Amino acid sequence: MTREIILSILESEGGESKGGALAFREDREVTAFVSAPGELLNVSRVVRVELKDKFVSLQTSKDERFVFAYEDVLGFKFATATTVKDRSAGFSR
């Protein structure tokens, strides 16, 4: 993908521009799909995307940072985050 395509996709899915990067609301789950030699790598729970001149930087909710060339990014998955607080651990009655 190109920088322009990635920017267009992220903005259309609610990415908010903050300080040269795009951030997502807490109720959005974003997964990036990246090509790697012989496999497909997915980066889950992306909360911030920085679009540099020659590369893209993905930051996850665990404060991990992944950096890839634009041409290695294949696509994104967007979903509404679900939090389950009403369940208890173990078996229910």
C-alpha cells in the first residue's frame, strides 16, 4: 500500500489526527496485516499509527511498536471493541 491509501483508509474508519499520527478511540479494535517472507503477520490492538516519509509505525495497546515499509502493509481490520465485565471466571450457575 502507499502512504496515501493507508491515510485514506484510517481516516475513513475514524482515525483522529493527533500530533502527526492517527489515533483510535478505545471502543475501536484495529488490526494491521503485514507481509513477511513466507507468512502473514497480524498486529492486533493498534491504537496509534504514525505515517513517516518511508515507513509506517504501529503502536499497540500494550505499548509495543512495530515498524514496516509501506509496501509490506496489506490491509487493516476494524471492529468495535467488546468488553465483557458481567462474566465471572469459571463455570456459571
